[in-house]
Amino acid sequence: MIQAAYIHIPFCTHICHYCDFNKVFLHQQPVDAYIDALIIEMERTFQRVPTSQLQTVFIGGGTPTSLTAKQLDRLLRAIHRIVSLASDVEFTVEANPDEVSNEQLYVLKEWGVNRLSFGVQTFDRELLQRIGRTHTKETAIETIERAHKLGFHNINIDLMYGLPTQTIDHLKETLRITFSLPIQHVSAYSLIIEPKTVFYNLMKKQTLPLPSQEEEAYMYEMIMEQMEQHGYRQYELSNYAQKGFDSRHNMTYWNNDDYYGFGAGAHGYMNGIRHVNAGPIKKYIQLIEQGQWPHVDEHVVSKEEQMEEHMFLGLRKIEGVNKNEFFMRYGKTVHDVFGEAIALQKRNGLLEETEEAIFLTHRGKLLGNEVFQSFLGVSS
């Protein structure tokens, strides 16, 4: 049974310079019609591919808190009507620090949302402006503390490093503030320049002053060290949590398990089939209103592809790939399928192995993409 659901809200009040997610400016968008379509897609999907209970729900974007309190109430009410949620469900909603009212927080709390994820990125004023964020350091701090006081005790913040003009001192100060706040989970990502973004265009013009690869690697190592010192265990390459606060929803992805994907541009993985929904808002709504599935692409994942995905997703976890679990799922040992690739990366000092698991070494964490690449196209 599928136990995880991702729900996409594609609306934003502004567009960040690095973002390539499916999103549109909120102004004059058919938000209520979109929520109607989203509810219909969920109803049809749970009838076609039922679940006993959802263990995790993640509402992301875009910016889910660009919805009004009334719109959030309607969406959350529908979720509870359509599908059963486990008593200990992990229910996450993403939010921008400068767009969350107490009224919205009360609605989220009323409908069982118990985990908030704030897109902070940095606490440095100039860097926030440079990357296109509209909140300030002060607003982010106030919002996090306010959410905690209102009863949200599982709070994640997203941080970014390798930003244009970012220095080691910038990052140290951001981490210092992070550790002073009631935050239980941190996702820290290096900046990746994606096509069709403001940063991509600046990079093509050679006007994007990025830190060197050496500086970025030093930032990553500093984050790992600081997180450990302050009681945040690294459990995935970019994710750190206090004890008991690992993201169960994101573990669905890294364990290569099935999940529902709802909304414009959303991805889903159900019964061995990966699908992508129509991205344009009007196209998505039109397909739903016509009684069609909004999927614009479906791919049946072969056993070989599943095994490859299991490796490069599983190796993102600090505990790595469990060898017995691999055998139980695919009927082959990990060495039967990837023996040469594993041996090579062990010789390179990037992989380590025990009786139970295969995982990245410290150096392997710094060169993860090189390791992941070695498992592609070798299982057939």
C-alpha cells in the first residue's frame, strides 16, 4: 500500500532567482479552480489506487502559504474527507517566513499539520536580496519563534550554501542563528544553477560571482561539523535532524518507495510507474475538468532501473544501502548487480562496506554525484 502523498501548490507572490520548480505568480491566477481540480484528482486517484492510511503528507510548492486561510481550510478539510491519515501522520507544509499569518497557522494546526518547513536559505540581509528572497533576518526569526509558541514543535528550515558572494563568515553567522532557534531539522543544499532561472542567465553572461569549488566543499564540511556539534545528526547528504525528527516523508524518496503526486507539475511513483502531471495551471485544470488524468508522461520503471535508482537514492542516506533489503526486494544481491562499480568506488575511497550495508565515506559525501553516476546503466 502507498503511504505517502505529495501535494503541489504552484503559486508564488515572487519568484526567487535560483528556483526552477513549477510555479507561477499568484496575481490573477485561478486559485480556487485549481484547488477544485486538486481535490478531484485526489478523489479519483484514491478510488483507483487506494491506501489504508497515509503515513506522511507533504504540501509543497511554489508557496502553499500563498493560499488564504480560507483556501487552506478548504484544501485540508478535503484531504481529511478523502483519505484516512495515520494517528501519528507526519503532515508537512512549506511556508515563506514573511507570508504566514497567525490565522493560517491556526488553520494548519486545526487540521493536523504538525511539521512546518520554512524557506529561510540564509540569515544574511544582502544575500537574501541577492537571491531574490523578500523576507528579512528579523522576519524569519520572528516567524519561527511565533510558530513554535503556537504549538509547532517540528520545524525545518532550508538553508543554501555556495551562493553568489557568500563567504565562510556569512555561513557561520547563519548557522549561529539557526542553533539559537527552536528548530528541529535543517536541510542544507548547495546552490545548483538550473536553466530558465535568473541565476542561469547571469551565469551565461559571466556576471554571477560564485564561491570556488574548494570554498563550497569547505562550507559543506563546516555544516556537517557544526550540525554534529549542536546535536543535529546527519542522516542524508543534505539533511540533519535532532533525535526523532528525521523527515519520514523524504525517506520515502530515498528508500525508493511509492508515493502519490498531486497537482500541476507534480511527480508520482505508483505500482512501478512514474508519472508527471501537466505543468501549466490552465492545462492541468482543463484535463481534470474533462474527466481525464492530468498525467502528461508515464514511464514503467524496469527492474534494472529500479535497482539503479535504489542505489543512487539509497546512497544519499548516511546509513547507505541495506544489502539484505536489496536482496529481499529484487531477488539478487547488490554484488550480483553492481559488484564492479562497488569495487571501483571502494578502491577510490568513496564507498565503505560492512556485512549489513554499503555507504559513502566522508570523501564520498563530497563526491557523491561521481559515485551515483557509476551505478547508472550497469545493471542490464
